[in-house]
Amino acid sequence: MQNTSEIPTLVERHKDDLTGLADRVWAMPETLYGEYRSCAEHTAMLRAKGFRVTEAVAGIPTAVMGEAGEGGPVIAILGEYDALPGLSQVAGLDHPQELEEGAPGHGCGHNLLGSAAMLAACAVKDWLEATGTPGRVRYYGCPAEEGGAAKTFMVRDGAFDDVDAAVTWHPGGMTRVDDPLSLANTRMDFHFSGRSAHAAAQPHLGRSALDAVELMSVGVNYLREHMPSDARIHYAYLDAGGKAPNVVQSRASVRYSIRALKLHEMLALVERVKKVAEGAALMTETTVEARMFAAVSNHFENLTMDRIMQEALDELGGVPFDDADRAYAARIRATLSPADIAAEWSVVNQPPSDAVLCDWVVPMRPGGEVLIGSTDVGDVTWKVPTTEVLVATAAIGTPLHSWQMTAQGLSGAAHKGMVHAAKAMGRVAQILCSDPARLAEAQAEHAARLAMTPYTCPMPADHPPPLVPRPTAT
């Protein structure tokens, strides 16, 4: 007789509803802090599934939390639903074609990410009810992962204070426990103010803010020789001061992304970049205001949690792709560069093969890859024991933040991968609720590491999230 309290069976019960949610969110891509419709869809689904709902978590209108269960440990399952600018793409194609010119698109798979996380929470909710196991499962709908650092604000403002452990995932090309490394990252805006003047008749009266930005760039480029080798600095002009070359620009703004492998190294590097900006202002007799936009911490490793996730993956095996999935993945693979494909294989220490979809589980490898990006999941990992799993939803080698990823967002492979991710996350939550010793082991490891390296939230206490207004109805 089938045990209907098992997580995979319970996931199957809800998969059609949550796959539909993923598809609806794909069709309404919204960027950081503007995910009003996507959040409303997630909120409605939480209510329909019987969760106790808290809206506007940490004062963020597009953040939501749903809880189920009573007593016991609190297990958080993290979801996201923000899209990326400029990645609009017709689904199911093997060539670039915008669905809407210049519009955003789900080029990182977050339409799947949030839906699978909620799917896992639905299964755990049913299991808790069916078995009478003490415990609470929470789905956190988290906006603005792509550069907005919403989870950092949520951690700072206490949204995870009573959570015992957290689980999350990300779509991609391989199925594996995610590397326990990410770069701490601060995004900071530098606004220079000078004095305008006629560039030919009275250039001596002008004080160029644009000159200051360019001198800052020179100074930061020299700084690169004297910072940790795994640190990264990038920048983008926000305002070059205007389009008239015969006017000395009285204003100019630039945004810097400052990354380092360790949180304290990133915080120190931010102070050095600020000094470069002050030097540029001094040289040009302008003034500069440094204004924080967002900040996230590096990933805080928890091997106990990662081993539990690996157990869950090994129980499940690989994603059960079919021939239709492989046929479409092969068409996408033909659009990818050999470097993209080789890079994905190199991350898992395997030589490239002709496989177009990952239908196996990659062995766990503690340590991870240094040359990686940043995520606001990092701040959650400092607050509570956390594990993240990557699950195959796209052709091997598909770059995140690409039209190819958007195109595959409604595919059969994407749907199968998100359901598989829900089963893995749900199984981890089940283990943590039913085996207090495993949870205690994860918490003890977290506490020991934290004692050696205390957490400093990179977001100042008085810095509000960069919210955007709710769009007006048309």
C-alpha cells in the first residue's frame, strides 16, 4: 500500500497548481521591488493552500510569508520571483526573439524558484498534518534577489529571528548541492556635484562632476593591484551629466559593485573605494555623496545541512527527463558557445560529454568554486543553518541571465526540474522536523562557525530598501 504521507507523493498532489503558478509568473516578469503582481499570485496561492499569511514582510510590499503547522522547529523554504531587465523572449524557441521589445524576462528561472519552494512547503504542510509531527514550515516569498538584497533587509529587520533552519534552490544546468561559496557584495552609488560653465568661454569657472567620476575610475583601477585576488569591482554610469559637450557637467553619478569572498574583506574594500571617491572630489573641487543601494554577505557554509540535502538528492536520483525534453535541449545547446558548455562541466569536475540534460546527481564536493557571483541568500546563511540545491531545468551550459534561459522557462524540462527540486527541499524539511539530532547537529555547527566569525549585517540599520511604487491600474 502506498504511503501517502511521503513527500514525493504529496508534491505530486500539488504540482499542477504550482506549475501553473510558475507559468503565470513567467508571463508577468517584474524586476526588483516591482513584483506586485507576482507577489499577489503567490499570496493568493498560499491562502488557497491553507497557509497563515503575513504580507509586507520587513515592510517590503512585495515580500510575503506563509506558515503552517504547530510547535516544533521552524523550517524556512525560500522562494523568489523577480525577473531581469531586457531579457524578454518568446518561450520554446531556439533563437532570440523578444516577446515585448525592451521588456524584462525570467532569464534566471525565478518563476520556477518561487513556485517550487512553495510546492515543497505545501507537501511539508500536508505531511505535518497527516503525521501529527510538531513543526512549522514557512514559505518566504522574497523579492529583489537580482541586485536588491531583499533578504538582507529581511534578516536585518528580524524576519528570520525564530527560524531554526532554511532550505532553498536555484534552477540551472546541473543537479547538485550548491557550492558553499558566494561573494559578499555592496552596491554603492557615488553622486558628484560640481559647477556648470561654458566649456569654451569660461572653462575656468566650471568644476566638472564628470571629470570626478572618470578620475574615480582611474583610482579604482589602480586599487585593483592592491586588493584580495578573489575580490571584484565593477561599475556603471547612472548619470553622465548631460549630452552637451560645451557645458561643464555639474553632476554625474556612478554605481559601484564591490565584492569579496569574505564579508570583512568586502567591508574594508568599500571603505577604500570611498576614499578614492573622496580623492577624486578633492582633485576636481567637487563634492561627493556615497549612498548605499544594496549589500549582501558571502555564503556561510553548513556541511551538516549540505549532507542532508545530498542524502535527499541521492534518494530521488536525477530529474526524469523524456525524449521531448532532450530534443529541445539539443536545439538550445546548438546556440551555446563551447566555452559555456565547458564551463558548466568544469564546475562539477567532469569532462564535457554529449549529454544535453543532466539526468543524474552530481556528487557533493565541499569547498566549492571561488569564481562565483553574489546572492542575498548569503545573509540568511549567517542567520540560520541553510542549504541550497541546484536542480537541472535547462540544457547543460545554459548561461543564467540569458535569452536561452528565458526561452526554456515554460518547457517540460523546467517543469520536471522544479517538481524535483520541491521533492528534495521537502525531504530535507521532513528530516529536520522528524530527527531532532540532525537539526541540533546543524545548529551546533552553525554556532561554532559563528563564534569564530561573528556576523555583521552589511546593510546599515537606518538604510531603507529601495522600494518602487505600486504601478497604477490602466
